[in-house]
Amino acid sequence: MTTEPVTQPEFEYDVDFATGQPYPIWERARRECPVIHTETGMVDRPAYHVARYDDVEHVLRDGKTFSSSINAEHIGQFMGELILAMGGAEHRAYRNLVAHAFRASALERWDAQLIRPTITRLLDDVAPAGRADLVQAITSKYPVQVICGIVGVPLEDSAQFHRWAELINTGPLDPPSGLAASQAMREYLEPIVDDRRHNPRDDLISDLVHAEIDGHQLTDEKIYGFLRLLLPAGAETTFRVMGNALVALLTHPDTMANVVADPGLLPAVIEETLRWETSVTQVSRVAATDTEIGGCPVEAGAPISVLTGSANRDEARYDVPEEWRIDRPAHNHLAFGTGQHQCLGMHLARLELRVGLDEILTRLPNLRLDPDAPPPLIQGFAFRGPDTIPVLFDTH
């Protein structure tokens, strides 16, 4: 007697990029198909999507087997020469050039000089009104103004940078717009970079222009590549996750009251929000050799979507993971990735979130959702956040 091999049906999924809700599909995947094979991927060839925490962590920590070089193929078209796409000694050298600017100790000086004044200025415009859309008035402006200040871009141009950042980040969905934004950002930055060569200041562009690796300065392409990565990354991700934190607080009024009474709870708010609704749900890798993930064979050259958003809701690691609860036991999450490409800006993001949320809760007393407006909705596939947060608050 012979038995026919059993073939599982393809676990295909289609989630709208802008408005999708991928978590129910990822929950099913973690149970039934933790390494999803799809016929189409980010670079027009079959791809694998990794859903479980342990497998995601394994892929991110093994940079030799799972290379980040694929970032040059898709987002690299829009950002240029990317530290994200480098590996090994080259990656270490370039990361070390810029890492000092993002150490937690180095960032504390930006708190008083830049971060707190930025959120204070934005709240000054809002506080007398008694109502606001926190996305339009605060979260869409605050992180991009901070990153422009650190880099050395004039504050009055931050809204333009926010628009370019959005178009570059979503470049693979609309290549003509992404490429045009990339070129426009470069043309804007060229005279600033040239000025810093001759007149260095206390900003990141000056650091990049004058930095050396083994006696060699960064090429123009590497400078513009890093700035095209940093401005979108520093603006887009923090803007969305700050919105997610505000939605969580506003829909858990008892928790918000506790946080208002005890701002020492803010770090727990931030870490739980990063786990529960991080702003970027996946990162890209490519198999450098034939290998396997969680027992699933993966061929060399195959693109891999590493679903950090799914990993952060893995039932094997977190109790009732779909709930937002700030009293969870401390447990590492993967919102900033892990391994050699762990997010360089994670200390900056945490500092901006802590200062920004503290100031919002202090300056806008009795903050609450506007009952006459639709409730805010966190949505999106690869990037998640609310488009609007209509609120009311008391005026002094």
C-alpha cells in the first residue's frame, strides 16, 4: 500500500497596505504556518514571511545566513547607498561613525536644547483651543522637527521633509513619486552639505561630512544615503508610534489617570506600546545560502519578511498579547529589531516619546477623546498608526 504525500494549501494573504489589519492573519500563521510562503514579494519573486518570536529573533541575529543586502534592492532605489544594506566589517565601520551621535548619554543634551522646546512650542499653539486633532497638530510635526534639528535642517522646512519622508518610505508602492522625492531631498541637502564642509557646526551633517574611516571620508553617495534613511526613519516611525501610545492611553482612561498622577509609569507605557503596536511591523532579509527557518526549507536568494509585529504578539512569549497592559512583567520586544542592525535611533525614539507624552498629559488637562468624532483607528500593514486623534481637553 502506498500513501500520497499530503500537500498543505498555500497560506496566501492579502492585506491592504494603508488600511489593513494583519494581526488576525498573523495569529493564525503562528498556529498553522509560522513560515508563510508567498508567490509575490517585495522584489517580484516568491518570498517567506516569518511569524513566530523565536524564529524572528534567530533570523535577525544571524546576519551571515540572513543578509540585509536585499534592502539595496527595494528601498535602496529610493534612499541610495544604505548602511541598512551593509554587512560585516563595512557595516561596523560606518555604524561606528554615526553611533556616537545616538548614544543615550549624547542625546540627553538634545532634551533641553531641542526636544522639550519643540513639543512646548507645538503645545503652545494647541493648549488655548480646548480641542485638537493630535495627529495633525502634534505627532506629525514633533518628531520630524526634532530630527531636522539634530541633522541641521532649518525648522521651517520640516513639513516638506515629512512629505518627502512619506514618499521615500512608500517608494516601492509608487516608484515615480519615491524617486522624485529622493531626488528633491538630495538637491535640497546639497548646498547644506557643501556649507558644512567649509563651515562645520554642531549638527549631524557636519559630523558626517568630516567623519573618517581608516583615513577615508564618506563619499557623497553614502552621506546622502544615510540622510535619506535617517530623516524618514527618525520622523515616520516615532510619529506613528506616538500616535499609537496616545490611542492606547485615551482608550484606557483609568490607566491614563494613573500615568497623569505618576509620570514614572511612562517608560512602561512606551515599552508596552512598542510591543503592542509598533509603527514598523516587518524588516527585510535575504537568505545568503540554502537554509531553514523553523524546520521550513528556504533557498538561497529568497527574500524574507521578518514579521517583528507578529513576533511581538506571540502567545508563546506574551500572555494575552493583543491586550495593551502596562503592568506586564518586563520582557524584551523586537520593535527596534535585534542583532547588528538593531535600530540606531532607539534611544532617541524613547526620549522623544517620554518627553512628548509627559508634556501632552501635563499641558492638556482632562485629555479625552472627542465623543462627537469617530474613534481613532490604528491601521496599516507594514507601517501602523492612526490618521487622526480628535480630542477635547480643559483650558486654563
